[in-house]
Amino acid sequence: MITKELITELKHKGNSDIADLVKNQHDVGTINFILESLGQLPINFESKFLYDLLGHQHAQVRLNAVKNIGKLNGNTNILILLELYKKEKDTSVRREIISSIGRQRKAENKPLLFNFLEDEDPKIVCQAIRGLLVFDKDNDVEEHLKPLINHPNEMVRTVIYKEYFAKENQSVGVLPHTETYDFLKNTIVNADVLKALKFVPDESVHLTFTSPPYYNARDYSIYPSYQAYLEFLEEVFKATHRITKEGRFLIVNTSPIIIPRVSRSHSSKRYGIPFDLHPYLVKNGWEFIDDIIWLKPEASVKNRIGGFMQHRKPLGYKPNCVTEYLMVYRKATEKLLDWNIRNYDFQTVENSKVADGYENTNVWKIDPCFDKVHSAIFPVELCKRVIQYYSYKGDLVFDPFGGSGTVGKTAKALDRFFFLTEQELKYFEYMQSKSKPQELFNEQQTKFLTLEQFKEISK
Ligand SMILES: C[S@@+](CC[C@H](N)C(=O)[O-])C[C@H]1O[C@@H](n2cnc3c(N)ncnc32)[C@H](O)[C@@H]1O
């Protein structure tokens, strides 16, 4: 039986034992197993059989052969690899060839790698870039790579941006990552969000979780047209982007809505808000991360299936809509999440760790919540999950469409600060009426402010 131990033993013998073993195999799976088990190759490794395998009819075998050829400690025959590259149809094998050449780290290979920058496959271009970036502070390399900031492919642009341009664009004069301004902490402003945000400094918010007003679905959300509605939200999330700290999250709760028909001779109209909003967010620097489905019990939603239940005629199918979306975005940055996390001290990270019982999947089964004053409030459980999974203790959580203040209340209960804006006086006063006196004694007591007052304290 061929085992990993046997392969390791034969590999170190320094003669053609491995080659013979491979030659005697007719089963592709076994050949691949041997090639994948080779690991590090000794200096005196007999490699001819690997080059012979470059002509094998199975792409996976060719791929594994190239991988091993790339490990030959500088003895790789580049010309043979290039020959294969010219005729190879399989993209994985082509990419591996470039990767193998790059891993040689030989200055004489630079012109070859420059040529691969022209390849149509962006992954090949990225492999060539990786191979070239090992030549630190090399003018020739920089001259070839910097112009790729205008490459049509976004992955290529991102790599080049991170390497050559990110440092130049670092924000100046912003607070340390974990900190924010005292005047924003536990503050609720009774104003149009766009007006209030004019007084909020750049990069002051750690997390935004919100449910925007639905397009003409309720009395507080009247817009002249759907386009105007989307453009209003675009402005809000553009401003939110400015005040969000580098690499932090925005979570938007929306769902498609239906505008009832005007009369029996018209049909009702459905608007796919999450899908239509998405391009505006991405365009303005929000990187799409996840879509979480909020699943509600069927009994809690409007019954649309009734008609179909009676007639059963195809095309007239209208399912009961038991889901809403939580679209998760991150303020685009070349920095990894690890960078964000490393900004927090050990104790804060420990204290913020999410306890057992967290949700494993992107389907969150949560009952909706009903309120006597506000008709569209978040369930506390939904806020709890978002705040716990996407922020640290001491962070500032923002809700531009504060409503009844669920985000604020939950943020506070989870030892975060909150900042809310709410334009309707009746909801602002509702939040005020719910704020218990005993909540007001601590140093970060909730501040209920008009736009004017907010403007004053922001100075
Ligand atoms: C869907 S509700 C949010 C409810 C909230 N998530 C809660 O748990 O109570 C949207 C809220 O946005 C408010 N709103 C609408 N347009 C606004 C604007 N331009 N600025 C600030 N608030 C606005 C509405 O008055 C409404 O209370």
C-alpha cells in the first residue's frame, strides 16, 4: 500500500524510486496522492519524472507536477515551464506555472514576470505581481507595477493600491481607532440625519445598524419617486461612510416592499429595495461582506397566499414574505480585520468576546416586535446580535434612523455608546419618555438635543 510514510522514505533515497513508483501507477488518483504527499524536496531529488508528467492528459497531474517543480530549490527548468504555459489550456495549471516561476525569486526572471502582467487572466497578473513584489525597493519593478492602479480588474487594483498608494492616503487628525468624541456618546438628535451629520467629525463611529424608512410604505416616508428615495439613502450612507472608522461595519436592514394597486385595473408594484440600494453602497466605498436573512414566523406576516390557495393558477403565486435582509458592509480598506482587532487592548477583547449560543448561520429566526407608538421597531434580539458580533465594548454605535431607539437601548445594555438621529418629534419624544431617570445619573447620561444644541456642543 502506498502511504505518506513510504513516499517520505523513498523521496529521501535520492535515486529514482519515487519516479518508478509513479511510473507504475495507472490510476490518476494515486499519482496525485503521491505528488501531493511529496512535501519539501531534498536538494538531490531526481526530478526528471516531474517534467515528463507535464505532458500528462489530466490537468490535476500537470498541476501537481508544476507545484513540485516549483519546489526544486532554484533548479527549476523555466524554459520547459514556459513551453507548457504557451500551450496549456487549464487556468489552474497556467497560474501555478507563474507562481512557480515567482517563487524562484531570481532577478533574471523579472522580464518574464513583466510579460505575464499583460495576461488576460487577472489571477495570472496577481501571481506575477506577487512574484515581483519580493524585489523590494526595485525601481524597475515599481515602474511596471504602479501603472496597474488603473487595471480593469479590482483585485489587481487593490493589491497595487495597498502596496504603493495606501500609505500616502492615510487619514490625518483622526482619533485613535478605539476612541470617539464625548459629545457623540449617548446622544440623540432630533433632526434630519443629513443635517446632523454635518457636525460629526470624520471617522468617529465604530458601527452603524439601521433600518431605513420604507419607500412610501408608512406615513413618515414620503418621497417624490423611488429614484429620489434611493438617492436620499445614497446620501445618508455616503455621509455615514465619512464618519465611520476605517474598516468598520454598516448593517442595513431592508426588504422588498409592495405598494398596493391604485385600483382593480392596476397591479400592485413591488420594489426590491435591498438589491437596488446595493450598487449605491458599493459605489460609495462600502465593501459587501454578507447577507443575513431575518426569518419571521409565518403567522406574523401579511397573508398573500390566500388567493392562490383558492385558484391554484400558475403565475398567480404570491408567497407570504417571512424574510428581511440584513446587508453587511465594511468601509473598504486594504487593512485586514486583524488590524481593527489589534487596536483594542487585551482586556477589551476578552470582555467583548461573544458567549456560547451565537448564531452559526446567516438565517436568524427572530420574532418581530410590535410597539404602540412606533410601527416598525427592531426586536431587541436582532440588535443584540448585530452589536455583539460587529462591535467591541466601549465602541460608538450609530443609527441614523433612530425610531423608538432600540439600537441605543441595546447598545447601552451591552456597554457600548450610541448616537442616534431621528427626524420625527413624536418618536424623539417617545424615546425621551422611555429614558428612565435612573439611567441619567451616570457620566455618559443620554443627551436629547435639537439640531441647534447639537451644533453648539459639537464645536
Ligand atoms: C424603520 S424606522 C426605524 C425604527 C428603529 N429601528 C426602531 O427600532 O425603533 C425609520 C425611522 O427613520 C426616521 N426617519 C425618516 N427619515 C429620516 C431622516 N431624514 N432623518 C432622520 N430620521 C428619519 C423615521 O421617522 C422613522 O422613525
